[in-house]
Amino acid sequence: MPDIRYVSLSDTHFGAENSLLTNLKTASDEVDPSKPSPVLEKLVECLAYLISLNEDQGSKPTLVLNGDIFELALADTHIAAMAFERFIDLAMAPGRELFEKIIYNPGNHDHHLWEMARETQYVEYITTNFPWGAGLPAPWHTTNIFTNPVRSYFLTRLIRRLPHLREKTIEVVYPNFGLQSQDRRKCIIFHHGHYVESIYILTSILKTLLFPDSEIPADIWDVEAENFAWIDFFWSMLGRSGDVGRVVSCIYEKLQDPKQVKKLLSNLANGLAQRYDLPGWGDVMEAKLLEWAFHAVADVVRGLERHRVERELSEDMEKGLWWYVQGPLKRQIQVECQGNMPPKVTFVFGHTHKPFQRDLNFWGYEDWVDVYNTGGWVVDTVAPQPLHGGAVTLTDENLETTSLRLYNEAERPDNYTVSVEQAGHPGDSPGPFHLRVSRLVRAKFELFQAFSGAAARAVHVRAENLRARVYASV
């Protein structure tokens, strides 16, 4: 009987006040990371139940954390770390550890964890292999898909503060992580999903505009080399920059209402113009220039995929998905497999906060690719958005995958349900692993119903908190 061997989730945004998995103080929007959130407790209970029914209890699953796990863009590092610790407390409790290994694949909001890991690895590599005076190799920007993950000094040292985890290591991969079947005919690829959205290759796009003879890189290592600084600065660090970070967070939330955005940015521009006098410019002109710049940044953020709620993937995101899977991803798989593309490929990503599953006929792949999106765990809008929600992918020893759809936002609490979904053509017979997980969920209806209740309450609270912040005076 197929067992759960890999569990993947993304976009937990630990540390963010709008995350369902970050605990809040009672009747407040202030974060309290000293305790787990009710939704986090129920989520781990659900996973523990499913994993406990594996037939091979001597082999625990691997956890794949597929990006935006830490909220490093809009929350302080120590707050995000403490919220993550509460997850570790539950999922890796002494004697009841759910996972044998933890693989961390950063996204855009926690990209800096990759930068820390790769720089640490590079220093260790050159100090071990290159004596003083020898030529040094250039640093690399990606890991291999199937081999050689990098040990995260930060994450490993973080969890080793627990006595029973002193031998555990959290390994980091970026931006693609893959698993292959023993016969090399199947593989599953995990990617956070930010490179599917064009804004994250902005510096490559600007290069082609400034130098028309240049092109967007074809290989993922070149894509990352050209765009890592932009991603790290704007999406993984700026929001933690003291008062500036709080301003960025405020702008991000007030995008809900264009009138509030205009008011906020006008106040900010006028205040800065009066406080910091630029030589040769009057305050009015300075304010206009600053307001123009701030509006340009706001327009960038407003256009992000998660704010487009009318379809699972916007036109830009759909185009980007096809570009990424048929381009950089396919090339990396072919390089590492010596040109032998596995006939069956599954692709798992998050980033959009809108979970779905479907199979797509990408060029250059022998069979249709099963595509899963794991959604997210934050409330981005004041009004419920039915396409927004969170899922966890479960994969067995044969690399068969199914999606545990844990929630979608809804108007009514009784419309929150847990379901099990599988990618495929209409009319396809469900696989044995999918059927088994479905039976297990149905058999423990009350457990998953309790999760749904907690999720419905948490979404409502965070939406109301967001509403209050959006319309607060600025």
C-alpha cells in the first residue's frame, strides 16, 4: 500500500500578522510568536494523523518547505524565526517527530536564507580547496536539482537548540529541487514559483530594453545571477528596514483601496520633501517627484499575481509558467540527466496563494506534466477570495502525488471544507495513492472539520484586521 514519503507546503509566511499560521494576541493584530496559532495546531494534527497510518513506520517522510516559509520581507527576522519554532515544536516534538529530513527551497520572501547558505558554503569551499594565492572560482547562484543540497547554517543552528534535534540538519536547495524514481522514468520538481512571474526577472528585462541585442538568459543559473540582488533587496529585505520597512508594509496593505494609496503616498512625499531639502529644488517639485516614484513602486506591487483574483493564473503568470517549464527548468533537467528527460514529470509550485491542480502539455516533455500549486496561508484581501487558499502536496514512494486542499476562502464558515485533489485529464482513473488519502480523510471527518472551523475563524479575523489597517488614518 502506498505510504506518504514526501510532504510539501509553501507560503506559510511565518511571522506575518496576516498569516493563518502565525499566532496573534487576543483581540489584536499584534503577533504573539510565543505560541502556535490554532490553525497551525490543527494543520499539524491533520498531517500527524495521515503520516501515522503509513504501513512502514520505520521510515519517516521528508518535508519539503517550498518557499516563503519565513516572512523576511515584511516581518523582523526574530519574529519569523520564533513563529517557525512553534511549527518545529509541533511537527518535531520529542519522540513524535513527523519527518526524517527537512529540505528548504526558498522563495522571494525568504530569498535571503539562500544567500546566507550559499555564501557560507562558498567560504567553506574555498578555504578547504584553495590555498592562499591560488585563483578563486566565481560563486555559484543555484544548486543542482537532484544532488548536493547545501546545509543551512542559520536554520540548522536554529533547530539544534532543541536537545533532541542536535544531530538534525536543514538542507537548502535553490531554486529547483527534484526527486527521481529508481528507474529514472519519473521525477517530481519543486520550485517556489516566483520565477514564473515576470516581475522577478525585472533586471533581465531591463537589460534587454537597454541593450536590444541581449536576451533573457536561457539557463536558470544565469537567470538567478542577473536577478538575485533585485529579489533579495526588494522582496526579502526592504520590509525589515526599520521605519522604511513599516512604510513599505503600510503601502502594501493600503493597495486594497486606491484612495488610501494616494493619500498615503502624498503625505509621505510631502513630508520627505519638507524634511530633506534637495539643492536646487523647491519643496513642491520635490514632493511631486517623490510621489511619482512612490506611485511607480505601488503600481509594481499592485500588479502582483496574488492581487489578480479572477482566475487561477493571470495571463502573465500562465505565460511565465510555460516559459519557465519549457525553458530554464527543462534545460536544467536535461543537463543533470545527460539529455535523458524522464518520461513522467510532476511540477509543484506555490507563490500565487491560489491552489490548483491540472496537467499541461508542455513542449519538450514526453508526457503531459502534472502541475500542482500549493496556494498560501495568508489573507491578502479584505473581501473573501474563493480562489485563495492553502494546500499540501503528498507524494508516495512511487512519486505519485496528490493535493490535500485544506481550505479556500469563503463567505460562510460552513463553506470551508477539506478535499483531496489529483491532477489529470477529465475521466482519468484516480491512482491508488490518491484513493488511499481520500479514504483516510473521509474516515476522520471530525478532525478535518475542526481544521476547517479554525481556518474560517482565522481568515475572518485577519480580514477584519486588514480592513482596520487599510482605513486607518495616515
